[in-house]
Amino acid sequence: MNESRLRRYGSRALLLLLVILILGVLPKPLVGVGPQQKVETVNPKMGVHTRLTDEVEEWKIKHTLELVRAMGAPWVVEYFPWAYYEPLKGQFDWTHADLVVDYANAQGLTVIARLDFVPPWARPKNTTNSYLSRERYQDFGDFVYAFASHFRGRIKYLVIWNEPNLSSSWGFRPVDPEGYTELLKIAYRRAKYADPDIQVLAAGLAPNVADEGDGFALSDLTFLQRMYDAGAKEHFDILAVHAYGNVFPPDDPPARDKINFARTELLHELMVQNGDGDKKIIITEGGWNDHPRWTKAVRPSQRIAYTIQAYERAGREWDWCLAVAFWAFRTPWPQRNFRDYFSFVTPEFILRPIYREVQAYAQGATDWLEGTPGER
């Protein structure tokens, strides 16, 4: 082959490569569960809330969970919407859920599964996916049974519903602690029948200070007490808690009229008052936001310091806290609002500074444990 022909073929090969790059059709990374991994960390209570529910590419699911392990967080909370996995009554498709759970387990991560999101067949027309009437509680119980049966030995923790103390999470109906407790009882019995070893978490409640009769919300403290009054004590193993810090540091003292990270202590005290102090708490949502213009956000350096100090506080001081899973590790696409500033990793897998610093903490660094560097 002469020199001019070589040049011609070389030019064509280069042009083809450029076309491939432009069109984004390069082969995706090879996927597969691979060998069993182990999380290396100085704090075994560290966790994050992943959002792989709508992540459609398998390699991205795997890579997200690899990054969680590499950061040093052994716990993940993941959302498994009822409507996604039982689109028709009694017809289940676990394909996507199996991917998430198998990859998480292979990375040495413990999965906490949140269950809610009502399918259209289980609710009246023109209602939202959080609307579930009492007549359909048994249908949700059937789903809980099917889920716990399918993932027996692979998932140990189930969260039943999400923030039922908000009207928006209860079908835009009046908040109903007694109604939620009835649902929890059914879900608890069905989960335990499917897997006696499974741990059932009562729903994480939205931290707020709304009074009775507010119409849109009810204080998490009031809601939990009414759950106990309705007989919830024997129907959950662990309490899920949502612990957002807002602008306050993690050691800011708790108060009934304040939303901060330490509000978790008030919920634990309420459990003790109801003779339930032996149960553990898992923080399934929480953390700080570093949006530059949101009134409830902090500076990026403060967010790093507060996050690491909160992990440390739960690890060393709160023996009744089993894990802390902060919101939210990564989303499949940009939210294009303040919610993006809760993340540890961008949708494009760019590691934010908080990821690097939390990773260093998990490996033994103590730089951020006493205040914020530059502000001491």
C-alpha cells in the first residue's frame, strides 16, 4: 500500500472517530456485578440517599454505587415505587429493581428500600400517586409481601411510605396519623409473613412545626405521638427520620419550634417517653444545601463541615442511631434548581468538593471535625 493510500485511510479513520465522538455512540463501559467489594470507612453509620429509580443505563447504576462505596458510605436508601413494579394488579416486573439491589450488594452496601407511589389501578381517577384509600390498603400490603418475598436475603430494611404528615404526601387529603398507622400495621404484618427477619421502618416524617388543623402539614412530633396513641408501637422495628439542618450547625440545640439536625433527639426522646427507647433510628433523609441564593442554604465550606460533623456526631454520640443517609448522592439528570445543591456527585459524574472531603474523613482525616477551616 503506497504512502498516499495510507494517508487517505488514516484520514477516513480519523473522520470516523470524530463522528463517533460527536454522535456519542462509543461503546458503553462493560457492566456486570463483578467480585464482591467491601466498604472501607472509619464510620460505619455513614450513608447516602441514592436516586437510581429513574436511571435507565445499567453502567450508570453500577458506577454510582461504586462511587458510594469509594466515598466510604456503607448504607444507601433507594426508592422503589409501587407503580413501577406492579403496573397491573398481581403482575410484577423486578428487572430494574434487581439491577439496583444486586449492584449495591456487590459493592458491600446495605440497601434501605422505601416503598410508596400508588399505581393508577389502585386509586380513583384524577388523584395523585400519593392517594391511597383504606379500601386499597390490602393492595399495598400485597405489594409489600411480594417485594419482601422477592428480595428476601438481599434487602433487610423497608420504609413504609414517605412523609405522611404532609397533605401532599397523603393524596392532598387531611393529614391522618391514625390512617397511616392502620396502613403501617398491614404492611408490617405482610412484610414479616414474607420474611421474619426483615426490619420495618415507620415512615420518615417531614420536620415541621405545623399545629393541629393546619390543613397542609402536621408537626412530626405531634404526628408520631398520635401514631403511638393509635397502637403503632408493635408495628415497626425502626423509626425513619428526616433530619435537615437548614442554616444551623449539627450541634445547634434542638427545640420544638426549630428545624435543625438535632431535632432528631426530640423524636428519640418521644420514643423513650412511649416506652420505645430500645428501638433504633435511621436518618433516611437529611443534610445541608449550598445553593448560592437559597435562604435555607449555607456556604459550600459550611456544608462540608456540617455534613462531616453530623456523621461524626451520630457515630460517636447517638448510640440509638443506626445509620445516617444524607440526601442526595446523585440524580440522573439536573434538577435546575436549589435541589442540585444537595448532591455529592453531578449527573455527569463530576465529583463535588464535598465528595472528596467526606471520602477523606471516611479514610481517617480530621480536618473538618472542629469548625470550618478558615473560620476557627
